Amino acid sequence: MVESGAEGGSTGPVRSVGVVVALPEPYASELRGWRASFGDPLAEVVPAHITLVTTTPAEDWPAVLQHVRAVAAEQRSFRVELRGTGGFRPVSPVVYLNVVVGFDECVRLHGLLQRGPLARDLPFPFHPHVTVAHDISELGMDEAQRRLSSYQAEFTVDSMGLYEHDADGVWQLQEELSFGGPEKSET
């Protein structure tokens, strides 16, 4: 970690923060198996998830905690449906599952989280998804896109995880934050 100077008004070391929605079982294990089958070495160390805040440097950990907890307290549970595949190729070597229900809720939640101590400009527009292949051969990505093209899963999102990179660069869960409101009904 890099220590921050006093003139910047920071309150501690710079920490790399991320906020995600973890996929529940049995989907998490199923997608780990699929990702490994495509030759993705991250399959065993990166659980299936929807990223809400990507790697973001933060100097004021107490402010980050307060902010993320406040956002979680104001949220209601919502449904997510994953269906079919997409990709960011050729810009980025990623194949993913589409978030077809819950997309707007993830975008809204991202917007709320990416303020205050987590505010930053992103190089690309936010696009909720679940990565199933990353930075592998073109053939492996083609196979992932083809084999999971009819994949479907549905679940309720009622919490989000606040993560930090440890000294070895591995994401460590710091806190699972339950949402404060009841599930949003679809009418």
C-alpha cells in the first residue's frame, strides 16, 4: 500500500476497493466449473459476480465504509435474470452472461456507489454482466460464448460485498452488506 501525504487531506493508506454482487449457489459453483473448462486461470480465485464498483483507489476507509453502508441501507432487494452471452471483444478479451432482468437496478446502484469517496471517471460506460471467460485464447472465448449461449439463471439480490485487494493482489471480502428494504415487486 502507498501511504498518503498529509496535504491531500487523506486519512490513511490508499486501498483498492471493489463492490460486487456475488452469485448464489448453485450458480456460483456451476459457473466456476464452466470458466475453468474454458481454460480461464482466474476460475478458482474469482467467484462469479456482478461488479458494481470496479477497482477504485480510496484513501479514507472510514468514509468508504460509511458511504457503502448508507447506500446498502437504502436499497431494496431485486431480481436478476441472466440469459445468454455477450462480449467486449475486440476492445477487451471478455465473454460474459447478460443481465436481462435487474440491469437497470445494477446501473442505478452503481451510480449511487460511484459517488463520494468512490467517485471516479471510468474509461468505459458501466455494463452489468457476469464474466465467464477473460483473457484466454480466441478459441476458448468462442467456445464460452457458444456453449453458454442458452444459459439462464434467476435469483434475488439482497446484499452486496465490499472487497479490498490484499498485499498479494487478491480480493478479500471486508463486509457483506444486506439491503435495508423489502424486495421490489415487478408490477
